Amino acid sequence: MPSSPPRTPLPTDVLADPGFLFALANERHTAHAIAAAWFDRQAAGFRLRICRMVQISFLRLLTHPTAMDGSPLSSPDAWTLYAGLLADPNIGFHHEPSSLARAWLT
């Protein structure tokens, strides 16, 4: 039987999507179990990266009454939850390059 072609390795750093991060962190979210299972299946060396725009969107979702089914978090509690995510060694903040503002304006 011929061997199958080798798989292309996935990148070790993946940029988080705000909706995915919200589902991962919010146990009441309908997709929480799916997001958590996907995250737990990732190989060693995997890092979920959070950029500034994702961070802002995620914090906004956590403090929004509708997104949180009528029980939004306070801003300090949202930041505490976010800090808890960053305590996971597989999750990290992705800093923008210092030249980003100049490139964006150009």
C-alpha cells in the first residue's frame, strides 16, 4: 500500500479570533465545549496569540449585557478573566511592531 504524503505542519502561533476566544473563555457559550476541545487538542509548542484588536473586542463582549446573556462582567472582572487566559503558557499577547502606526497612516 502506498504511503500517504506527509502533512504540512501547522504553524505554532495562531492569531485568535474574538468570537473563538469568547467561546473558549465563557463556559455558558454554546460553542464553549467545541472551542475548549479544539484548544486542548493542539500539539506541544502551540501558542494562541491575541492582538490588540482581538483584546479590545474580547473585553467588549465580556462587558456587553446581550453577549453575556444579561450578566455582563464589570471591566475589572473582564480584565481579571483576560489575565487568567494570559497565565496559560499556550496563550500570549502579540505586540504590534513599533512602526505599525506609521505604516497604517501611509
